[in-house]
Amino acid sequence: MSRTPRMTGPIARRRVALTNIGQLVTCTGSERGPLPTLPDLGVLHDAELVVRHGFEGGWEVVWLGQAGAADRPATDATIDLGGRTLLPGLVDCHTHLVFAGDRSHEFVQRLSGVPYQEISRQGGGIAYTVAQTRKATLPELVETSAVRLRALCDQGARVVEVKTGYGLDLQTELKILDAIAALQARFAGDVELVATAMPAHAVPAEFRGNADGYVQAVCTTILPAMAAHAHPPAFVDVFVEDGYFSVAHAHAVAATARELGLGVKAHVDEFVDIGGLQWALQTGATSVEHLLQTSAAGIEALAASDTVAVGLPLTSVFLREPLAPLRTLVDAGARVALATDCNPGSAMTTSMTLLLQLAVLLGRLSPAEALRGVTRTAALALGQPDGYTGRIAVGEPFLGTVLDLPTVDALFYNLGEPVRAWDGLLRAGIG
């Protein structure tokens, strides 16, 4: 996505028609259950859209219909999409985008058979990233993270969740929030960032052997300070896993989050099922992430809840692990979202294109279900920030991604080829 100047002035206050749309993917199909074909998701041809500024300071859809329809309202300006595909703005609802340091050497070690535990004993793993992130200055963090965020935007991401969790102390967790705020200012108009506090990502070296003490520090010091930040997080996440944090720890963290008015998310069932999913559902978590080891009973419980199951196929491939049971979750009726999990240790990637392709080829989702996973259900996984529903419908906020493709078919067919988003709407200051 080029950084061309965006149109200003009267167009920002007018009614605008979007015409010559090759394919309009509305994502108005069901948010649960199978979507065998793209028409089930909501796909229109020869459609036009009229949007206007003013929906809580943003844009809203005021008319949608066939090209040339007599009832199309009068407009002040027209943007020709040149036969390109228009979708709801893509959402990457799980990333650890802000960090410092490079762990490519560890990746090669793991590929040669060195166990992760041995790498950790050598000072690697998350401890290495924490050390590098603590040492990095705020400008350094912003600059390195901006490269990753730009790559996501270039592929059409319009909403991106960014977790903290590579500080594990008060000063650095706040520094990461500062970096997220700086990135939001730099990318204003291109992407909306949703911050999630995750100091309960791992136990830092200074609390080794004392997870209880660290959780107490998280609850009494770190989270309250993060909630009081000028740009506070919307959620608190916790890694409920053997060797990390117990269900009791997670309960304490979530209780603090609720007291601070923040939503709750949870990493669960990635390596071992220790009861994290059951706890997360009982506490009303907005989303649960990973789910590689989720049982049949857990899938059934998820399907009966409103909690969103976030699948991370790129992480599984990076770690040479099986994918989460995406097909089974969808068939059971769970809300299933997809995300990159961009992070230095288990998913060093920003490829939303490859994410969608692997969800289809390895996760056995249909293209419609995969697209739903990065639009409608991904928006639900973030609590529909600013009212954004992840679909294109009359009377709802408009946030759009325009792909430089006549249809979405090529998005899945051209394996590994990054699909670029067209920036015509952004240059016009729309959506």
C-alpha cells in the first residue's frame, strides 16, 4: 500500500459512490456453522455501494444495490474501483507485533533437532526476546514494529490486535503500550490497533520459581498501571498452560481485569489441556486462542458459547504441530476466527495471504469460512471495536479492503503469493 497523499476537504463530509466493483464480498452470511460456497458468505456481482461520513466520526453504508439501479441516492463523488474486489476490512485479531531482537538462529536450531527446553537453558526462547525488548528504546521498538505493521496493511489488514507481553515488568509493558500508541498515530486512517495487555505471558527470570509472586505483581502493580495509561488496553490475555500459568493464576488475572473494566482473553490448550478452556468459558472470555489440544467436550462447550475460537494455522506450521480442529469447530457451530499470531518465537510472519491458504488447505475450511475468520468473527474476537461488525451492510460502519483481484478466488489459488491491497479508498480518506 503506497503512502500517497490522501484526499482532504469536502469529500470527507460527502456521500460517495463506490462503483465498478468486480466482486463485493459482504460477509453477511451466518457467523456460525458451515459456509460451503462463497455465495453463502454473501457475494454480489455488478454491485455498487454508497457510503457517507458521519458514523461516530467514521463512514457508514447508506445504500447497496445493483449497478445502475434507479433508487441509488444522489452522491457528491464517485470512486471507480476498476473491477477490483471489495471486502470488509480484514482483521488480524491475534498478534504479538511489538518486540525487539531476532531469533532466526533458534529456528534453525529447532529444525536441526535441538529441543526448545535446551534453547531456553541457553538463554533463548521468550527470555531472549524479553531481554532484547527491555533494552530497546521506544523509537527502536516503533521502527522495527512499523515494518511488520506495514506488511499487514499492504495485504489489507484494517484492524490489528497487538498484545504486550515481551516486557514482563512494569516499565517495559508500559513502553510497549507507548509503542502501540505511536504506531496508531503513524498509521492513523490506515489501520485501527486494539491493544491487549499480556504481562501474564511467562514468568520473568527475576521471579523464577515464584509464579505466585509474579501474578501478585501483575494484579497489584502492572495491570492497574497499564489500565491507567493514556492509551489503555482493551483486553487482558493470560497464557493458561503447563509451565506458565495455572487456572488459579488466570482467575486472579481475569478478576483484576474485570475490576479495571477490561475484557478477558486466554491462550489455552496449546500444548496441554489443563482446564484453561473450561475456565475461560466460565469467566466469559471474549476469545480463546490456539486450541491445538481441545477435547471433543471442549469443542461442544465452545459451540454452545459466544466465546470466539481463534485458530492460528501459521503457528502450527512454524512449530511442525497439527492445526487446531478448525473443521470440527465450524461444523459444531463455534464462532471461529483466524489470525497470524505474528511473534518472534512461534510464528515469525505477517502473511495474511498464507494464513488464509493454510486454513483452507490444511485446516479444511472453505474459502468462505476462511474469509469469515478474518472479517466477521475476527471482529467479534475483538469485541467489534468502534462498532465495526466485519461485514458490509446498510446502516453499519464501513471499513473496506480492496484487493487488486477481480474475484477472491485468486487469493487462495496463487499459493504463497502475497495479495496486495489497493489503496484508492485510503487515499480518498474513506473507510
